[in-house]
Amino acid sequence: MDELKEKVAAALKRWTGGIVADLALELLHGDASARRYVRVEGEFSGSPVVAMILAPEKARFSEEAMAAEEPDELPFINVQRYLDGLGVRVPAVLHANEALGVILLEDLGDLTVERRLGDVDAEGRSGLYERAVDLLVDLQLKTAPGKPGDCIAYSRAFEFDLLRWELDHFLEYLLGADRNVTLSGADKEVVDRAFDQLAGDIAAWPRRFVHRDFQSRNLMLKGDEMVLIDFQDCLLGPQVYDLVALLRDSYVQLDSALIDRLIDRYLAGCRSADLERPQKEELVNQFHRMTLQRKLKDSGRFVFIDRVKKNPGFLPFIPHSLGYVAEAFDHLPELAHCREVLARAVPELAP
């Protein structure tokens, strides 16, 4: 902690140009990220700030397979500037010093949508998600095609290879590492064919700016504002992707009636904003297919985080993810054979 305090103090001095003394650091929860976050109080600015402590250089970019080259600029800084310039509410960057490995940020507090949900009734839950859906529509409107600026999101995309890699993540970690099953022969052919088709179909859908993890832990509440965080891995992808991330959140389970109302609200918001979207029947079909792909990936990713990063904190959310996969399969009868094969190793996926 002493070394960390020295780094933060150096960054504060360069930001304020004045005296920095009596620093107190509070380590904040950072989920699965290699970055660390600390709240900083002391004699320097009169109010707390949050310091993002960057990971070692090799881990400052996305761990997940992407065809694009690593950018020259830190993705967080690049995307924050882009979104802030469009009027999307994101945390302010007060000072960035890559050499020190410290970024000083506006302190948003500790209240995420996930935490707030624990203190509200059904009406309050619905209201929070209506606000989140409206924020998503606003994000998609402000980042509509033709407004890329210099944002790195527009240089990378959910291509077939990335989508397929994520599905292989499920096979390697949930099936292999967790269930000790390796597919072979006819079973492997069935699953490979289904996964190739799923990835190919999704890769062919129209693309928009995608946050990539637009869910309850990445929506902060500060006063009357809902603030978007954790946006550094954004890219181009299916227009339904962030809606799936929000409504099929592994950390919060919503009832089907609320999900249906929120999909209607999303489509109504898109119509009001003149954002072209499919009719409801087609969008719902895309919603189920995207749910299948993302939640297969998530269930494998949670095992990866445990086995490779030695962080078991996400294991309790695997049942939620697999439940979403099973429900998506219910709406995709054309994938029944794939489901049958997977359910032999993962009974949670059985009809």
C-alpha cells in the first residue's frame, strides 16, 4: 500500500500542482478487472477522487480475442473522451499519467444499479430499468453511424472469429475445466456446426456502437444521474447486444413480463429517435440468439476467472447464466440437437 500511495501522491501533485498530504486510500471493489480502484482523501483538492491503478502494461488492453491492433492510446481515455464529447454521462477524467499507471477520476460514490435494486420494490425496480433502457437508446442515438470521431470502437468489431472464440471459451472452461468433458466425434461436429452457424448469423447483423457490458454493475447512480462506466472494451456489434447485456444480466434476474415491457420500451424509444430497428418479432429472435451466445460465453468466462485469475467470486452466477441459455434454447428449436449434446454434460441446459 505504501508504493501505491506514492504513485497516487505523485499523480495528485502533477494534477494540482500544490501540496499533497495526509492521504488516505480506500481500496474499492474492481470485479474481474486487472485494474484496481482506490478512493483518495486528504489535503489536495477538498473532495475525494478515485484513482484507477492501471494493470501491468501487457494487461492494459482487452484480454479477449480481437482482430484489431492494440491502440496507441489507452482505450479508457480514448472512449471516455469520445462519449463525453457526445454528451453521454461518463466519469470525468481529472488527470491521466500512463507512466505512473494512474488515472484520477471523478468520485461517483458507491451506488450501482445492482446495489440500488436491493432497496426498492417492484415498481422501483421497473423504474430503474426503464431509465437504463432510455439511457441505452440515448447512447445508440448519440453514437449512430457516421459519428465515429477517433474512437477506437470503430476499429474493432464482433466479427465471426471473436464470437466463435467466445463460444469456444464455454467449451474449454465450463465444459472442459468445470465438467471434465471434451466433445469428440459426432457430438463435436453437431456443436461445431451449430456454433459456426450462430456466430456467422450474429456477425452478419447490422452493427452499431456496443458498450459490451451494459449491465447493473456498470451503471452508477449519482444524485439524479445514471452514469455509464467500464466502457473501455466497446466495439461495433449487433444493435441488440447491449439490450441483452442489460436484461439478461447474470447478477440480476428479471421476470419475463418486465423483460417484455422493457423490450417494448426500447423499440418505442428507437422509433421516437428515428433509429432503425427490426420489428418486434425479429428483434426478439435476435435477442434469444444473442442471449445464447453471450451467456454461453459468460458461464465459461466465470470458470476462467476462477481457474486462471484465482477469483472465485463469479462462480455463484454460473447457474443464472446457464438458466438464460436454457431459456434461449426454448425459443430456438432449430438448435435442439446441439442442446441435446450439451445437456448430456450440462444437465442445467436440458428442456
